[in-house]
Amino acid sequence: MRKNVGFDRQLSFEAKETLAEMVCDDHPNWWRDLLSLWAPSGHEGGLRLAIRNGYMNFYSCGQSVARIAFDRKGTPKLYVHRKYVSGSHDGGQDYVKLLAGQGCDRQGEICAWGGASMLRSWIANSVKHRGPEKCDVEKAVARMPTVIDLEMGLPASKGQKTPLRMDMVALERTGDCIQLIFWEAKMISDGRLRSRTTPKVFEQVDAYERFLGDDRNRQRVIEAYRRTCKLLRNFNVVAQQIAQVPPIDELILEAARDDARLDAAPTPRLLIFDNGTKRDEKAWQGHLLRLSERMPVTVVPPRSQVELALERGHAHGPPSRKGDWRRNSSSWLVGSSGV
């Protein structure tokens, strides 16, 4: 019998206790500032929080600008890549490690924590490292209030060289149950979407279905994300006490309850970003049909020139009809289930 593969989302009691102490600390520290810049899903701007197994990531457009890990005593340590600290990158994987109350200068030398401005400088330095796909995922998260995880990784199973990854995990109400929905995002130009036989992206779908086809794995994932919702709920309460952080969605609060019925979708969904690149439309429609026969697919249309101008602040005057373009631009995702 193959040994069951583990999956979890949790923080130790000691870790939660030390984070609570940092919130109450009168001295400036990075945990308070990270919480103050957190933007829960469904809201634009700010950092995205992802709970892991014993640690956390704060993302800015797909870039992990802060990773918080803990030792056995629950002592938190923040790890930030030097490229976000200095603004330059030599290709290495060198991180600066900071304890509570510590910060670092542009040379990576330890100093006193410099407040939210130090954190914002890391975010600013991360801009040059952003890719178009992750930026589009960020826009999707801003429109989907029930996203509870990013860059999700399932353990590698037999025959896999690397862990299976999905870009987003969201909640969706299905009858009297709340379902975990796993989204894989791709640019429309991604070659893994195209094949005359079997598209490469189907390998991810197959691996996902194999993993969740094991009921023990399925239950582990479900309970792990219930714990995620509890942590998001608790952190959100604290964040709203120290800054003007928006509330998390009611469905996340409901999923955090022990009596909430949770399940996981048997098949992941595919989110395709159309950036308007030239293509053979007839051939693409054939590929799209093949994809949609295997899994639910949502195609995000190219942004209009009006939307691009408004985003850049170059539009003259307010959008017509009280900004209907914004509601229309989000309709491709909210409540959609595929092609």
C-alpha cells in the first residue's frame, strides 16, 4: 500500500501566541505593518496573505515579499529576498532573516524596524520582477472575495518529480455545502494549452484528480482549509483593530465553523487570460473546445482601451453610467463555472 501523502495548513499554538504578543507590542514591528497592508481577497491593492504548513507568505502580485516561519518555541522570523531589499538581483537565492523588531537597510544589514515605509520599499522593488500572468491573477483575486490560498502546492505523488501547484483556491456555495475550487491560471499564449492530442495542462488535472481521489487526502485538504479560514478570520479581526483593513467574505467566516459542510471540487478549473495577442482564431477555438471538454474553463477577455486608460489615470472625466465598465469587466469571473 502506498504511503498516504500529507497536506496541511496550520500554525502552532506557540506561533499564534508570539504573533499575538507582537500585535500588542508598543514598539514598531513587521507583523503589525504586514497586517496593516493586508488586502483580503475581493479588495484591490495591498498584500495577499497565504497560510502554509507552519509558516506564511505575504505576496505582492505573485512576489513573496515576506515569508514568516517559526522555530519550535514559536519564535517568528521574517525572510525577505535581498533583491527586494536592495532593488538589484544577481540571480542568487539569498535571503535576509529578521527577528521581531528588526529591519534591514538596502545593503541587507540588520537595523531597527523602519515601519511600513520599509515594507513599502520592498514592495516597490518587487515590481520589476512581476510577470504578466501573476499580475492578472492578482486582478482576479481582487474580484473574487472568497479566495483563501495562492500558489497552492500538493505533495508530489508517485511518478511526479515536483509538487502539483495551483494558482488559487477559492470557496463556492453549492447547495447546503461550501466547495473548495482550485484554479489553474494560464496566459492564452501558453503552449501547454494547445495540442492536437493531449494538452500538457491535462497532466496537472490528472495529478490533481489522482490526489483528491484518495478520500484520506481529500479529507486532509478539506480540514486544512477549514483551519485556513479560521486563521484568516482571526487575523482579520486583529488587522481591523490596528488599521483600516477590509473584512473577509462571509463565506470564509462560515467555512471556518466546525459544523460547516465543506467539500473539494473533483476537477480543477482553468482560468485563461487573453492578452489580445494575434492568433489563428479557428485553431484556438478547437483547442478551447478540447480544454472545456476536460475541465471547466473561463477565458478572461482582453482589457478595453477605456479600462487601460482608467488604470493608468489617463482617462478624461468619469466613466459613463456610474462606472459600469468595472462591473462588466468583473462579470467574466464572478459566478462563472466554465465555457
